[in-house]
Amino acid sequence: MSGDGADADLRLAVTGAGGRMGREVIEAAADREGVAVAVAVNRTPTDPVAGVAVEDADRIDELLGAAEPDALVDFTGPASAVAYAEACADAGVPMVTGTTGFADAQLDGLRAASESVPVLKASNFARGVAALRRAVREAAAALPGYDVELTETHHNAKRDAPSGTAKSLLDDVESVRDDLDRRVHGREGEAPRESDEIGVHARRAGDVTGEHEVLLAGNRETLELTHRAGDRGVFAEGALDAADWLAARAPGWYGFGDVLDAGSAGATGE
């Protein structure tokens, strides 16, 4: 559903509308019953997307105040995401962000916004990745002493490395393996493996949407846990699910796991 969508069940604002994920979110919203994009912004001039006019991002405060969307969905860059979070806090609009690559100070900015409005941050909105993270925690805990290596592959235009999802998977491993507390990014020359390290490898090539593999090896056996995303639509659909869920939440800090585990005691967030 495109346009203002005053009668829609879920009315969204979308930032980074000219980017890959911004376009995916707007197109997914257009195909989903009861969802409309009321505001779309971009930092550079952009033609309409799926029938939705794209406005200048500098007008975000004015646009949020006038449209009063149920939630804002953001896939931009760290600095922009923090600015949009501040705008959401001022306008009372819940925020979903899939932006990655934040510095600690920038994360503090997002968390500050979550004191006024609900903020959901996720490095990945694929349900399969949520399942992968849980499987990795279980496997790493069940295989003490096994070496762990992580490899991620993305398209050649991705800026941050390793990916946000890779960092989340590394956090998962370290949360259940006290003996692994050092991340080694690639190897070169004489580089024997140490018992406390997790090897991390980032590849950038072509138009790969996203692949993550966690390898556990020891005791003359190997276990490989892998997720591959077929296209960006899976992330857009997950972001819409998150926005729909977040719109009714109280101010606070949430993760995609909270959406999947809604109503259960197992929600861990991110």
C-alpha cells in the first residue's frame, strides 16, 4: 500500500529510501496488506519508490510531526541513524534500525533515545539468523575446547567489516565460552592458532546478499553452522514484522529476538 495510508493498520516512516534496504522496505510495505509508508526520506534527491514520494532527510522532524507514523524503519549509516533516533525521541515515534557499524558513543545515542521511545536494534532481521544464533550458542556450549572460526561474505559495496551479524554471532560464542576472549581478524605469515582465539574472516565479492558460517572443530570432527540469505527481501519482511510489534511497546531497548519470542520468557533481545 502506497501513499499516506491514513486508513492503514500500520503507518511507517522509512529512512534511506534511496538505498538498497530502504527501497526493499518500501516495496515490501507496498505488497503487505494493511501497511503504508507515510514518510520516506533520503539524504540525496531520489525518485519515488513504489509510488511513495521521497522527501529531503533534513525535513525529518517536520515530516514526523505532521504524519505521526506508528514507527520508523532505518537502514542508513551510524551517524544518520543516531540523528533519526533523536528525531524519533522528539516526535514520540518508535524506531526500528538495522544499521550496523556503530561506535560505542553512537550506541549510547541510540540508547538515550530508547528512554523516550521504544528502539529496536538488530544486526539482522532474518528469522533463520535468529535460529542460527541460538544454534551457535547451544553448539559452542556443548563443545568445550573446540576451536571456533567465523566466516562472513557480503556484496562488494558493504562498508563495515566484520558484519553486524558476525559480531552478534561472536558475542554469542563468547557468552558461553569463557576460554575464548580474543578475536583474530585474518591471518598472515607465521600465525599459529592460540587456544583463546576466535578466527574472523570477512569476504567482499559480487552481489552476495549475506552468508555467515560458524565452524567448530576438535576431537577429530567438525561442525559447520551456516545461513545464506537469498535476497534482501527477507530482511525487509523481518523489519516490517519488527515495526508492527514495536509500535505497541513501551519505551525501552529491544532486539529482534524479542519480536520472535513475544509472550515467552526466552526473549534475549540484542
